[in-house]
Amino acid sequence: MQNKNEERYEIEKQVWKSTLEKIKPKRETPPPKPKLKTWRKIKKQFKYTPTTWKYITWIRKYWEGGNKGKPIDLKKMMSDCGKDYGKTKENREAMYFLAIGRKMFAIVLKVLLDSEKYKELKNNGVRDEKIYEWLVESAISRGVYPLWYNTRIKAYCLFDMQSYIEFTKRGGYRIKKYIERCSKELMLLSKKLPALYTAYEQEKPKLTSNSTFIGLPILCEKCHKDFATQDELVEHYNKEHK
């Protein structure tokens, strides 16, 4: 008799559990997190180590001491912060600091270019070069240092509009060489190993923006004209060179 009661109790328990699951209100999906807009939230994206803060403090004091905007000697900065330029790990950490400065600048640009101050400058007819200076100074005032390596003087300098163009072009040329090398390899392998090329075509990477802005147009080998897409190049080739 006891076994039957226990069995009935288990059945009722399962029925109640099933019923409660059906009538239990579903938990609402939380709203998406707001986009990063404040400087504090932007900085949280990047790993700021104690050494990073030392470098930020050093640059601020260096420029406040009458050297504002002057080139920065990486060896001196590391030495003054108690780091050894010759040690790989410490050198890598300094390079990381410089890299996050440029990455953070790219992010804060979006914030600044949406600001009322930018609209005011633009409406007042301020030249683009001066607006770019304002962008850099605004970033610096918030602890973001957009620095690049000037190969002519072998030191790190602040971006102005012309140096930013030069720096971006330099990166574009590196990407261009890499793509050209990979294209030649794939072209060679596709003739001998068709399965490899077929697999590549199925998951071919695509750029999310117009590649012509970073100097990656497709070049016609016959007349050396630039084209934004492969289709444009084929159409031109068939029309002009066939």
C-alpha cells in the first residue's frame, strides 16, 4: 500500500511540475547594452596596466613642461619609467601602449564627430586641418595619445592631418603587398589543387567597407588604371584590351 502511495505521489509531483512550467511567466530578454559613448566606458575596452598609466603620466608631464607636441623618444620614456628598452617583454608593453592610443583615437573620433562642437566648427567655416587639430587636442585632454613613428626623425610624433594620411597610406601599401602575394599563391595552387581554391571560394573573406579608401583598388596590368571591383576590371579588360 505504501509503495502505491509513493508512486501516486511521484506522478502527482511530475504533473504539478509540468503544469507550473507551462504557466510560469517567461523571463523577458534584457535590452541591448547602450553603445559606448563616455570616455570612461571607452577606456574599459582596453587593458590599462600600471605601466600604461606610467607612460600616460610621463607624456602629460613632458608636454606640460614646455614640450607640447614635440616628438617622443621611446627609449627615454621607457628609461624614465623604470623600463628597459632592450627587454622584449617591456618593449612589447610599450608598443602596446602606442597601439591602443591609435585604436582609442579611432573610437573617440566617432564621439567627437557627433558632438555639437564639431558642428559649430564646421558651420563657422573652420578649415579641415584646424578641425583635425581640435580632434587630436580633445583626445589628448582625455588621456588618449594618437602617436605614430616618424621614420625620418626616428621618434614618435602626434598625428596631424598630413601625417595621418601618410601613416594610413603606409598601412594600405603593406596590405596591398600581402594581398598580391596571397593572390599569386592561390592562382598557382588553383591550377594544381582545384579543391583548395573551391574551399577558399566558399568562405572567401569580404571587406566591410570600401577598400579604395585605404589604397587598395584593383590594378589593370595592361594600362595600370585603378578599379574598385573585379567586375569593373573585367568589363574594362574585355572592352579595351581583348
